[in-house]
Amino acid sequence: MEYIIGIDQSTQGTKAVLVDEQGRIAGRADRKHAQLINERGWVSHDPEEIYQNVVLAVRDVMEQNQIEREAIRAIGISNQRETTVLWDQRGHALENAVVWQCGRAREITERLAAYGEAIRQKTGLPLSPFFPAAKMAWLLEHRQQETGPEGEIVKKITGDGRICLGTIDSWLIYRLTGGASFRTDYSNASRTQLLNLHTLTWDPEICGWFGIPMEALPEVCNSNSFFGETTLEGYFRKPVPILSALGDSHGALFAHGCHEKGMTKTTYGTGSSIMMNIGTNYRESHCGLATSLAWGMDGVVNYVLEGNINYTGAAITWLKDDLGLIAELTELESALLAANPADTTVLVPAFTGLSAPYWDNEAKGMLYGMSRTTGRKEVIRAAVESIAFQIMDVVQSMEKDSGISIGELHVDGGPTRNAYLMQFQSDMTGSRVLAPEMEEFSALGAAYMAGLKCGMYQKETLFTGQAATVYERRMGKEEREKKQELWRQALKACRGK
């Protein structure tokens, strides 16, 4: 038996997944990394810890499943997107990584507000501190403002262009290959706010506005490229090729088999990514969504419309860790079913403003519509339903932008095991919701793409026969419209409108 290793480097930790010759998961190992949050709310990760966890997770999954080292054909990487790293040519991180959730670069985007529309036209992304362009500029400015010997050294190498700026994929590829490969793929590059989606190259004008030296950016490649070889710090006797790199949401889209125009998936995680494949032609969003690249394969790129939501699964974490309303996630289902059906409480989890499709940084989180009947179970239900409401708004924007009715919604992520949420999602969007039995779709997407590249898989058979639980709309029209109207009222209230 031969295997592909899929590495999913995500916000909370790193997974290494063994995928066998039939495309099934044969083993998995996880390593968590520290969430570094300071008194100003800045969110950081230690890039060195992340790299070491990748090495350890791969070794763990190999040894736990007693896999011969020679049985690995290739490696594929999926990664948390937008999280940004600054390192030198020796492979030493010069700062902690700025995590995608972190808005510390807001001042930079405010300074560049006059260029916002031009940036959106070129990159498909609204000007925002959540994208790597502003994070890179912040890292450079922060380092250059330091005093003392270290600050002077960084100034000098910044001027010479002997630094590297990139997202987690390019950092891992650089380290895994010992600095031999400094590359990123189209999917990750399209999320930096520096890639021109019309020319498919780094945009010199935008780089100039942000003050980012283009020579510090990685080479942009097809997602199924040869990204170099790794021995995993000497673990493999013979170097193993890295044959794919994808942003995590793009990896999930690929693993779901959403390869044709109009096919749509939602990944439920800390936040959520709703993504529609719109084919091989660029399409601008007029409804608050982003346009990005799904992937590039063998010289052909596919575009996507995407809406990102900051607080979906994180709203459940808030219930558990901050409010103490549940001790374990297994308590959710019983609380949801026992909640008073007449209660009208709605939660808008705008803890750091609202993202797609609203893009309102000033919105405040709010519990709306409470009455004397509102208790623990009703607040829990409002938090769970807030996930489906936010995704509903993105799906409706997607349909308006594309002119395509979304009949099916492919879903993945831990919250998809919650039957109440999945049914409510179908009721609100009107789409059939397909929740597959398999998990780890981001890692699977990277593994599938690597396996296709090396000839281990055939596309005609790999994506057929995926078992899934199907949810169809059951809620009556009157009840559905009443709930949707309450959600719209809550949105207006939290935005002061």
C-alpha cells in the first residue's frame, strides 16, 4: 500500500493525514500550537512552533499507523490563509506570524483608503487589515521602527530585498525544502491582496502602495506544481516531493468535487468560508463578496466567489468558554431541542465587527429580541442559528452576483455533525445540504491534488460515491420568513441603523 500525506496547517493546530490508494483516510495525527493574544487583542502564532509541529505531526501519523517511510508517494499542504510571516534567507522568522483574525494593520488600510476601489478592481478583495498586504506592511514598518542593532540589521536586509514575506504555505515549503524553494500557489496568492487577478502576477503598483518589495515575495505557481522535496529533517531516507499547496478553504472545495461552475461549499470552522466555483473567467462581486482563485492546475485557473465570516464555530466556543452555558459540545443538541419554540432571541456575533457580505467594522455584537421566556437554552439556540443566518446572507449574495441558484450546498467541518444546525441551514437557504461522512476536507483536497499529480489517483473515480447525509427544507414559509425578518431587524440594530 502507498500513501499520500495531507498536511492541514490550520488556525488552532496542525493535522497530518494519511490517505490511501483508494482516497480514504487511513490515519491522522494532531498537534496544537499556542494562540498568542496580547493586551491589545493582537493575535499571533510562533512560525517556528508551527513548522516543528508539522514535522512532528507527520512523524506521529507514520509511527502510530506503522507505515514504512518508503510508502509515501507525495505530500500536499493546505493552510490557514492570510496569516503572514516575515523571515530571512536562513529560514529564521523575524517576528511572530500575524494571524488572519488580527486587525492590527487597520491604520495602514485607513491610510490607503483612497486606493481601495483600485485595489478591489485588481485583486477582487475589499481593502481590509485582514488580508496579508496590510499585515506585511505592518511587519516591515514595525521592524524598521525598532532601535538598536537588531532593528538596524532588519533595515539593511529590507533595503536589499534579502527577506521573505509570505503566507503559511510558502513559509512551510521554504523550511521543509531547506530554503531551496520559495513558492506559493495561485489560491494563497489570490488572498494576499497583492495578486492582480487579471494578469495573474504580483501587481507592482499595489506593492508600491503598501511599501512591499516585490523581490521579497514568493514565486506564484500552479497549485499542483512541484514545490520541492523534503526529508522532513532527515526522517525520510529518500526525499519526498511536495506536489500541491492550497489554501484550506480551496482544498475543501477541491475535495468536495466542486470542480464545475456553480458548485458551492461551506466550511464550518472557527469562522466559515462559503465558496462558489465560477469557472475560468473573472467575475466582479457587487454584493459584498470577494473574488479569488480556486486553484491553478496545469496552466488553467478557476475563479471563485467567496464570503468569509469571522464568528461561526467561534460563537459556540464563546458559549462554552466565556459564558459557561455548556460544558461539552455534546450538550448542544439536547439544549437546542428543548428551547422554547416561541422565543424570538437572535444573536448577532459581531464581536469584531461584521465581515461578508456586510463589511462593517463598527457593528457590535448583540442579543436581540429577548423576553422573559429567554433562558440558557434559548441563548444557545440563538448562537447556533446565528451561524446559519450569516451563511444564508452570503449564499443569497452569491446567487445575486453569479445569477446561479444554489440548489446544493456541500458542507464540511465539525459543526456539520450537528443535525439541528444542518437542518436549519437548509431551511434558511432553501438548498439541499450535503454533509459527508468523511472529515478533514482541507487536508484531503491537498492530498487528492498531490495524488493526481503523481498518478496515484484518477479523477474519474476519486470523487465518486462520497457518502453524505442529505438535509432538505422542511420549515414552512410563514415561520421561515418570520425568522429571517427577526435576523434582519437584529442586523440593523447592531449596526445602529
